[in-house]
Amino acid sequence: MTLSQKAFSLLQYPLPHHALSRLTGKFAQCDNPWVKDTLIKAFIKRFNVDMSQALEPNPTAYASFNDFFTRALKADARPLGEGILSPADGTLSQYGRLQAGQLVQAKGHTYSAQTLLGGDTALAEEFLGGSFATVYLSPRDYHRVHMPVTGTLREMIYVPGRLFSVNQATASYVPGLFARNERLVCIFDTEHGPMAMVLVGAMIVAAIETVWSGQVTPLAGHPQRMQFGQPITLEKGAEMGRFKLGSTVVMCFAKPVSFEERPLATMVSMGESLADI
């Protein structure tokens, strides 16, 4: 890691993560035409966003920056592949087996599934010997999260935490990054066994939403477990949540899966096949 990357990571610690994220959220939700149009156009130019795939390609038609950021795509923009799908557009930063209950964060850095999933020993034991994949969503990506396989929601766990920025520098320097940041753990039962979809917050990520509960974060600063009376089953490829400003999705599977061999940091699209079941 370069000196500048190390300095960037160190500067993360004293920052008021949640206050900065709330402030950003207010700007992102602002519906003043001049403010939201200026933000959207500047963002499109800065990150070279391709609006041709958006269901609404006109940048000024969005009610706020958040509406633009969580924009829907055209129905044929993301065809669904076979097997386990990528849940989002982004960078496949890590994937593989959970070795002794540990996930790889970056070269030389691991963290525990138990901590990631909110500290529940029994829940973590369900994933011993399983597999995981981590997809990082960059600012220019499509920011809705979809189901990699069909599943029925068992429970949802909100885990409070910090909001470190998520990128290559912080993944390489901040220990247990994904298990330290605020996150939403969604446990699904699938025909292939339990699956955890962990939506990890980051600095300036104002909120995380799910299709069954709406906006879930920010909540009170203590873990909350939520179960639902009626079964909630989502089909493979269906939307399950979204980030109001981006971050990372960590998928955990109770059973080993055969990932397609590809270099780390490969770009993937939502619906692209990642593994055989």
C-alpha cells in the first residue's frame, strides 16, 4: 500500500462517520430543482455514468439525487445467467471458502463470519465450511441489490457500527472492515441451504433499504433482530434491497460452491453467473 493510501485510511478513524453521512443524506434527498440537477449532472460527468441503460434516461426527471442514484434499469439491461448470480454491479473483490469460519477481506487480512453476522455463534456455525463472495459497488454502478438465488427470508439483523469508507486502501489497512461497519444481515433459506446477504454501509451511505421493510438504517445504536409473520420469498434475480449511496455486499453460503475462476477485482454485472451450485 502506498503512503497516501495508508494516510487516507488513518484519517478515517477520527472522522464523525455518522454525522457526515446524515449531512450527505440531506443533500442527496433535497428536491430543489437547481440543487438536485446540479448534483446529478456533476456526478454523471465525474463518474462517466451511462444513462442509456436507465429506465429514465433524463437526468432532470429524477425527484432527488437519491432517486437518481437508486435508478431502475431497463428490463433487458441485466439478463440472468445460470447458477449463483452476482447480486449487484461492482467489483468482485474476494471469493472462496470460509476457512475455519474466516472470510478474506484483502491479502493478509481475514475476519470472522460470526462477527460479520452480528455475533451469533449458532448462526455462524451454519456457515462453517461454506463459501463467500464480496462485491464492492463503486459510485458509478447500479445500486440496487438482487437475489443470487431464490430464497425465503428467515430473519433480518441490523448491526450498528462505524462507517469507514470502503475501497482498496481501507480493505487493506482497517482490520475487520466489513465486520466493523454498520450493516444489515439478511438470512435466507434456499434449496441449497442457508444464505446470508450482508449489506455493508460506508461513509456517506445515508441509508440501506429492503423491498420488504423500506428504509432500515440508520436505527438505534444496538443490534436488532427482526422476523416477519408472513413468509417473504424472493425469486432469483429479484430486487431485495438498495443503497442510498453505495457500498458492499457480502454473500455467505452454508454449502461449498464452485466459483468460476477469475482474477480478483474483476468487474461483474448484476445477474452475471458467479458460481455453479
